[in-house]
Amino acid sequence: MRRPNILLILVDDMGYGDFGVFNDGSLKTPTLDRLVEEGVCLTQHYSASPVCAPARAALLTGRYPHRTGAIDTLEGRGLDRLALREVTIADLLKQAGYVTGLIGKWHLGALDPRYHPNNRGFDEFVGFRGGWQDYYEWRLDYNDTYRKSDGRYLTDVFTEEAVQFIRRHSKEPFFLHLAYNAPHFPFQAPEEEVAPFRETGKFTKAVSTIYGMIQRMDKGLERVLEELKRQGIEDNTLVLFTSDNGPQFGGEGEMCTTRFNCGFNGAKGLVYEGGIRVPMVLRWPDGLDGGHHFHEMVHFVDWLPTLLAAAGLEPPRDLALDGQNVLPVLRGEGGKVETRRFWQWNRYTPLVTCNAAMRDGPWKLVRPAIREAMVVSPEDLAMDRALKYEPDRFTDICRDPEPPREVPPPPPPQLFNIEQDPLEQHDLAASEPERVAWMLRELETWFESVEAERRNIRDAVSSLYR
């Protein structure tokens, strides 16, 4: 039998609560809900980071973000770059005879041509290399050329490109990474999608627009999945749907105060459940029994070895992975999932004492965020926007030292039992001092290991790599 096609759909800033089937009744997503009904829905699935670029790096490499060099979203600093030594799932599937394509958002080396998706295993690329694009006034890479907006809504453009990719390659094994940028900022959607939410009077303008963006994307997914069926390859295509991190809350003004996310604590940017616990649904009629939920912990780093196994392939022996093949467990064939995982993210130089977490079975240790380590300097923020497509200035600026900052001592660590308290409402650190001390040591050991690899990256020119 022909190797399965793989359709890896990654959306941007979306939580469990943005599915109609998990929502409070406000948002309808019939295509996603049908995937949940027909496939396997993972209820304890984790991204590798609460922000875009590091999460994407882990998903494509099977390695923790720090090891890959992609530690932040800052393009002007080069901190979004996936080190040239890293091997992606696209590299490996391409070597095995798959046609590989990326449609949508890259954000793993926006301003340096060495990191272009065509150089990272993708035969075809239609999308943008940075962290965001205007949904109407867009500018996209079509492999090695640019195209300016023709007025279409960007989500619709990506949907159409995905449909065309499937048509072109329906007779050969393909890996398509469909990376919608919805519902990431800027919040823009066709009026016919937004109006029904606004007219209820229940939602802020921002949330009405976000829900409209998700609804439009759900309609696009229906077209993509229907094309698989039309080409007769639906049963032999492994479809995965997930998000890079949790939904965005907070921010300025009316931002997202009425958005639903199942009561999870935190949001995008934080290592609480609301920032890192993200949806994952798989559907593969020929290879995986569907129609049920899977409740054990699975992490972004697990998907590279799992997708290779689905394709009948083994990882290269010299490829050091942090993840495991979870396909046997998903199939009910036995085995155990890894129950110890780590997270850490802040701006500029990574700090183990800031916005870090460890899971060990039901237990989760959290080092809360320190505000002073979580902000971008105004100069860097302006530079990121000004440099979006000016790579000639990129290398020199990248060498500049990071902005000076004073980071105060960290707040006390927190401890939660996620099995009993998935919403992280009850801090048990005071009653479990020995467990906290042990987990702090384990977190620091992990951090030292991944940071040592990051500092050994030779292709990077940022001042943060020494």
C-alpha cells in the first residue's frame, strides 16, 4: 500500500474553547467538530512554548526549542531562526520520496534567506516568513518570488493554495504543512463572519472578529478535507489539527475579555495551562481507529517521530530527539507516554527563574513570569516591523547587544496537581516542599542542558548566542 499522505494543520493562537464542541455555545465550528467526532481528540496535548516561533521549531524537529535556536519571536534579533544544523520533518519525508509543501506562516527565520522554507525541506512554499501579515494587504512568498495582494482574504488564499496542492500531488505521497495564521493579530475578518457575533451584544469587538476569523477558517478546512475526498485519498491521509499556543487574552482596551477557553488559567505567553495546552485532533481512517478521546499527555516534540512511524520510517540514528513515537499508544497497542516535560520562555536571554514549568506525571511546577523579563524594548518592536522585508540590514543589527534591563528576584514557585486541578486554582507548594525542591533541581538540569546546545549554534550572529 502507498505510504500515507500527511496533512499537518497548524493554526495560530487558538485554544480548546475555540472549538464549537468545547465552546459555551457561542461559536460554531462544524468542520472541526466533525474531525473530533471522526478522529482521535487529545485532551492533554501540549505545545512546546506559549509563543509562536519556539513552538513551531519543536513541532518540526522533535526537539525542545532552546536546542534549535528558535527561542523567541523577535525577527530583527534573529531569535526566531531554526538553526541550520537542525533537521525538519520535511527534510526527512522529502528524503523518503514525499512531495513536501508549506502553505501559510513560517516564522523560523524571517529575515535571513538561509532559513527560507525551500532550504529547510519544503519543495513548495506559499506564505510569509515572519510572524504576522495583514489579511487583506498581504505580501507572500511563492517559492523564490513575491506576490502582492489581489484583495482576497488571506485565509481564503491559503485554503485555495492547499486545495491546489492536493490536486497537483494526489497521485504521489505528500506532506502538506498548512499553517493558517488565523486567528492571530491583526484581527480582521469579512463582515459577514463578524456581524452575527457582534449583534449578540455578548462579545467585545475583538472577540467578535476573532470568532469570525475562526469561523471563516473552519469553512476553508471543509474545502480542504472535501478535496481529499474528491481525489479519493481521504482514507489514506493522516490529518492533524493543532495550534502553536493558547489563545491571546489581556492586552490593551477591550482585548479578548469575553473569549472562552474552558476556564484554563493563563493565556498565550504564559506557561500555565491556558498558554501551552492546545487542541490536537487526528484523523486517519486507514491507520487509526477514530471516534474517541485520548487523555494521556502528548507534547509537540512527539510528532516528528510519530509522523515518521506513520510513514513507515525510522528517525536517523544520529538524530537526538526529545520526543517519542506515540502511534502505538494511540492505537491501543501498548506502551507508555513520556510523563516528564519542560517549558520556558521569556524575552531575550532565557532565564530558568522566569516563566518556566515542569510536568512530572500529575504534578506541575511553575516558575511564574517576571514582568521585566517579558517585555520587548520599544526600539526592537519598531525594528521588527521596519525590517519585515529588509534583510540587507538584518545581520549588522542582529549583532547588537540586547537592551539593558534589570530583572528583580523571582516570585516563589508554584505547584499544581493537574489531574485533580486542571484549572490551576490551588497552589500546593507550601504543603509539598520536598517535591518542589526536587522539581526545581530537575528543571534547572534540563535548562542547563538545552541552553548549552543553544549556545553552541555556530550559524547564529545574534549577541545572545555566545
